[in-house]
Amino acid sequence: MYIEDRTMKYAVMINAFGEDDWIYVTEDCLDGLCVKVYNTSEEAEDAAEVWRLPGKERNVKVVTYASKD
């Protein structure tokens, strides 16, 4: 879904708790935790490698994310 006041970025999601239970990778920000976003899918894929375990690569995915800039 396109939102006018947002910019399309990329984020990493991990499936840590169950088959359909995906969470965003976050970082500390002024308001607490925020979704960690990347400008390109390549940057997000590089960051996702930290979370990919051998044999469980399907538990990590890069997704588009509408971010306020």
C-alpha cells in the first residue's frame, strides 16, 4: 500500500516464534525501539545475513517498508 508522506525503504523480518509469527529487526531510537530500515534491498540483504542460520535461511526475509523520513 502506498502512503504519500512515506518513502519506500527495506527492512529485515525474522520468524523467531512460529510459522506465521514474523517480527521486524529493530534499533534504539529517541522514542524507544524503531524498525531498522535500509535504502536499498542490497543493504538489507547484507544486514539479513547476520540472522540467517544454516538450514533455517527461510526464517529471515527482506521486505519493503514505508518509512517516514
